[in-house]
Amino acid sequence: MSAPVMDGTPPVSAQARTARHEAEVRKEMRLASSWWSRAGIVVFIVLGVLIPLSTSNALTISLLTSGAVYGIGAIGMNVLNGYAGQVSMGHAFFVAAGAFTAVVVGSKWHWPLPAWIIAAAVVGAVLGALVAPLALRLQGIYQLILTLGLVYIGIYIFTNWTSVTGGDNGVSANLPLSLGFVNFGNLVIGNEQYSYSQGLLLVSWLLCGLCVLLVANIMRSRSGRAMIAVRDAGLAAEVAGVSPARTKINVFALSSALAAVCGALLAAQLQYVSITQFDYTLSIQFIVMIIIGGVGTSWGPVIGALAISAIPLYITTYAASIPFVKSPTSSSGGFGIQPGQLSLVVYGLLLAIFLVAQPRGLVGLAKSIVRLVPRGRRAGARATG
Amino acid sequence: MSDFIQLVVSGVALGCLYALVALSFVIVLRATGVFNIVQGGVVLFSAYLVYNFHVSWGLPFGVALLLTVIVCTAAVVLLDRVLFRPITRHGSGHGQFFAVLLVGVGLLTVCDGLVVAIWGSQPLSENDPWGLSKLTLGSIALTSRDLSVIGITLVLLLAFWYLLQRTRIGVAMRAVASDPEAARVQGINPAVVSAVAWICATIAAVLAGVMLGTAVGGGINSSIDQVSFLALPALILGGAGSIGGCVLGGIVLGVLQSLAAGYAPASFGSGFGQVVPWVVMIIILVIRPSGLLGSRQMRRA
């Protein structure tokens, strides 16, 4: 019998180890784990209220509203792909379902703002939970193809359900932005009167911030950790008592509810809904957004959505001064590219560049820049102390 | 009855196109281990390139076809080396698979934009090498285009079958598909195998693209790469990705789509034929997740 080999480190008492572990867990569990993410939340809230009330520039309002609206959908895609590791091309279907639900509840029945948002979310969640058992029988490319089929079936259903969707012609959406005591569609603060688009911008950013917080909160709860566990080590998670099937159904429901809310707000922004807006390229846009923003981060999808929304908007606005781009009004013929097509090309190239060069997206880029600063400071402190 | 036969024949022709595109995906999938949708871009570009060589430059059809295959293979192999290899170099896990797929989807959107930029958004009409004349057998009228599509697909499939089953390089390809490590130990050069696979996949995609460009009423337009998505249910339906599976899946779906479009009452609304393959695919997935001819290893979650 030989004595146990002692290594160089002093023995750590069980109590100290438990305490250290608990401190780490507490740090993991904190909603905002660093000073700059806490500062980010404050800046976000202040800007989210100030900008809509201070600008009346149509382009700025349109860009920021799109950023927030698509951001909510991208958060949903991020839950599915970033946190739970599932793939889906079906996001556009749930966005469409949310948009048409909002049209029925808000525009036809004239129910107030919370009603049509919640109705869209519920419809999205139910549809997501219905589709989930099918989708989670499969993985990888097979799951992707199944969810792509959903988009085509959705287009068929919505095109032919003309009483609700207006078929190919679409349907106009006049969604009330009223909360009862305050009407964002016709906001008056003091002597200032604000427009519908400014009110919608305010609503969208508040909802977007709410969704970021909601998802960040869910992700540090038991079911959120179950999602990540199923992604990283399905078998180990199952051994630890997590049901992969139920977890994946939760993931699909949450993700499609967010997509549906995005669709509802999209209907409010465009004041018009047509099924032609919801083909598979919309799903791809969400994938591009989360990859450019940063997969599996709380803010990445919103940042990616802002970046991606900016591209078609600015290309269309400055079409005249970009070489080879036709102005939207000119007829085809001759060498040149339509602004809409150019945005697609830019999406594709951005996707390829980010996946090869910066797979962690803009948030990853920002983090590696931020990390450079404290390291320099720490090195300096060690040298003087 | 004659209606039925006409619908079945045009359905088989449609199914052959699905089968060719699905085959193109499967060959690359088996050679490289990752699914690459960039073949959809080949379908699109080849239709335009053949138009360019054959109609604009006045080259003979065969030469135009050959040139297109060469250009597309070169482009795709270049993309593989420059873009996809750097992604898959560090293994072929879930992340790499997804990255390749997304870069492929990105490239597909780039292709969409490029063809419109180069050739304009108006549909182009190929000087149809098969003619749209009707072949009349009794009361049954079949377009010779449909018959040509079926014939060419059959010849190509036989050639592929011979290549895979009866030649040395075919055995090497199958060996790499089933166990890349063991194949390398046996002295099989993976670079040669992947090059041959890309060439085969490109030939299938080019032929599909050219034949799609001759579809009645369609012409060559920037949305014919939609077929790369419509071929996906065939891939699923067929099973584990053999030649036979692709052909069976493609033809079954093509015929169902054609019959549905032909016989569905007007109350079923527009686009019913288009949606049938997807519905069938989902039903099959529920009843028999491994597909018609498949093993269930890679698809189950």
C-alpha cells in the first residue's frame, strides 16, 4: 500500500470549495454579469424612450422600428438555434401566423394593443408546440427540410384563406396602439404631439427590451439550462433527469411565440400584410441576423437585426449613388442590379464572411475588443504592485 | 384515361428533374460528408450559361452544354476549396454542418442576385433544343420535351450507376462515403474522389437546369433554383440517399404533384400541386421516419 501522492497545491477544504462553487453559480445566475452589460441596459432604456420622442426623420424611425421588430423574431430564432441547437427554416411561417392573427384581433375586432400582441404570441406558441413533435424526430438537414416544408404549406394555406389574408392581394392592417389609459398611436406629452410611427417605435423598443430580458431570464432558469444541456450533451442531460422531448417542445413554443409577436408588430409597421412577404428568404434573414449579431448571446440578435435592417433601407435610399444599382423606379434591361437583389447578395456575402472569419458575430467582436482593455490594465497593476 | 397518362408522363418528367437535383445533393453529401445546397446555384447558372453559349454566342448545343459543365465544375470546386474546406477542415460536427449549409444558402442568394444583374429579370427563352411539338399516340398527346427529359435522365442514371458500381473510381467513392479513414488507409486519394464527385454532381445539376429552362410557359428565370428546395422532399422520401432512393422519391413526388394539379377541384385553391410533395413528405416522416428505402441512422434526432 503506498501513500496517496500529494501534489503541490495546498489542500482546499470542502467548505471553501463549496463556497467558491456557490459564488461561481451566483455569478452565472446574475442577469447582467458585467458592468458593461448593466450599463448597456441603462443606455438601452434611456435611448429607447428618448430617440422615438426626439426624432421625426422617417428613415431613422423606419430603421429603428425594423431593428426592434425583426430583433424580436431574431431573439426567437436565437432561442431555437443559439441556445437549443435546433435548426429551422420555418420561422417565416410563424411570423406570418402572428401577422394574420394581429390583423384579425386588432384590425377586424378592434381589440387594444396588449390583446393582439398576446393573441399573436399564443397562436405562435400553440403552432410551435404542434410542429415541435414532428421536427424533433429529425436532426440536421432533415429537420431543416421539414421546417422548410412548413413555409410552403403555410403559403398555400394563407394564400387560399382569402377571408382572413386577402390571398395574393394582401390585407390592410390598422392596428390600434392603445393601452386604454395611453394611446401610442396618437401620443401627446405636454404640448408635443407624436405620430403613429413614433409611437410604434416606442412600443417596439419596449417590447424588444422586454423580450431580451424575458429570454435572458428563461435562460438562467431551470428550463433554460435544460435547453443548453440538451444542446451540448443530450444523453447526459437525459441521465440528469431532463426530458429532451419536453425541452425541445418548450424551445419551439417559445421561439415561435417570439416570431409571431414579430409578425404582429410587422403588420403594425407596414399597415399591410401579404403572404408574399413570408417566403423562406425571411427565415434566412433571421438566420443571418443571429449569426452576424452573435449566436447564443442576449443582445446579438437585436444588434444583428439592426445591421440587417439597415442594408436594404440604405441601399434603396442611396441607390442612385451606388455603382451598378438601378434606381427602384427604372425598368429592367441593361447591366445593373435591383436594390432588393443587392441586399440578398450582401446578406449572403456577410453570412459567408462572418461564418469563416468571425463566427461569434458582432457581439463576439465587441467582447474581444472589450477584453483587450482590462487585460492591459491588469498587467499594469501587476507591474507596479 | 388519356388525360391520366398525359399527367403521369409529365409527372414522371417533373420527377426526373427532382431526382437529378436530389442526386446532385446526395453525391456531394456522400463525398464530403456535409450537405451543400450550392448545387441549386449550379442549376440556376447552368440554365443561363447554356442560353448564353447556345443562343447569344451561337455555339452548338452540345458544345454549350460541355462548356457549361466545365465552367460550373471549376466554379464549384474553387468554392469548395476556398470557402467550404476552411469550415470543415476541423471536423464535420453539428456546427460545421450548419455553417456549410448557411454559406451555401448565402451563395444561393448571391447567385439569384447575380443572374438578374447579368441577364436581367425578364424570362429568357432557350431556342428549345427538343422542340415543344406533340407526339401523338392514338388519343394520347405527349410533349416530346417530357419524353426527352425522361430519356436523358434515364441515360444519365444508368451512366452514374455504371460509374458507381462497376468502375474502380466508383468503388473508391463508395468506400470514402462509408468509411473515409479506412478508405485512405487503402490508398484511395480523397482529393481525386471528391473531384469526381463534384463533376458528377455538377453534370446532374447542369442537365436539370437546362431541362428546367425548357419548361412550358416558364423559360429561364431567376427563380428556377426554387427546384433545389422542391427537390428536398424527394431526398427525404427516398431515404438514406442512394441513387435509387432519389429516383424513386423524385418520381413518386413528381407524379403525385402532377396528378394533384390535374385533378384537384378548383375549391382546393391555387398552388395545391406545389404543396402536395411537402404534405406527402410530412406524412411519410410521421409514418416511416427512415424514408421509403432508407436506414435511419443519420436522420433521427
